[in-house]
Amino acid sequence: MKEDLVKLHHARSQKDFPGLNLEEGEYVELDIHRAPLGVGFIWGLAFLAIGILVIAVSMMIGNYGIIRTANLNPTAVSYLYLIIFILFGVTILAAVIATRVYKSNRLVISNNRLFHYQALSLFSKSTNVIDLSSIEDVSYRQANIIDLLFHIGTIRLSTVGDETTYTFKYANIPKSELDSITHIVHIAKDNAGK
């Protein structure tokens, strides 16, 4: 009965996580993403920059704007509008890229291993696969008032031997995630000892 349940979990995990190279009998138990607050922060900054651009444009084209008082020729005005349009596009593009990079960071925990996906930019990505039985310490930290108010924090995992520490910042509700990870790690260590 238990083997049938493991096969069912394994098949479901392969369907839901096609990019993972799961071993026979391995299935995903946790999929931890970054908190949505970071996406809101990214787009808040983008809209602030767009607001500044809108104010700058209104100062240029009003009745007493820079364009009318400086008597700029039409070619100069066209270039000025082109620069503003490009700045607007770059702001939106930067927000889209930052959102994609932010959402690319995640932890996927199976019954045997932990997959740590980390992206620093569109072109800088890494994946660490850690055997759960080699994890020595699991902890979390909430470092400021925003972390406490929005229930986000940093999950920290230390391994045995080379003492490598893996951190996952901006985890949503890290206390409950910590309890789940700790439980999964203890089960994996018990199963490895058998």
C-alpha cells in the first residue's frame, strides 16, 4: 500500500515538476517561492520612475514649458520625445526582467533532496542539489520590521562536512516553512540510517 502511494506521489511530482530529475521513488514535498511583496516593491519603483517621467513631460509641454520658452526646433523636440519614450520603455523592461529574476528563485524539497534555484540576473543562474541527509542545520531569520509585518524572512541551510551554507531570502511565512523542512530532513535522516 505504501509503495503504491509513493509511486502515485512520484508520478504526480514528475507531472507537476517536469524540469526536476527525480529518482525512482522520489517526490516533491515542498515548493517554496519568494514572497509576492518583492514583486510589489519592483513595480512600485517602476511606477515611481514613470511618474517622474510624466511630471517631466508635463513640465516640458505645458503653456510655460521648456519647449515653448526655449523655442526649440521641431527636430530637437522630436529627439526629446524619443528619449522620454525610450526611458519609459527601459523602465518597463527593467521591471519585467527584475520580476522574472525575482520569481526564478525557489526551493524545491523532495523526500530525498533539496533543489536550490538561484538567479541573480537573466544570465546568472545556479542550481544546487543537496542530499537531505547532509543538512545539519535549518534556521530562519527575520531581520527588520518589514519582515515581521509581512511574515517573510531568510531560510538558512547548513550542510555537514564542508560547512556550506545556503540561504533563501524573502521566503513567505518562513516559520511554517522551517518546521516543514526540519521535519522532512529528520525523516530523510531516519530513512538513510535504516
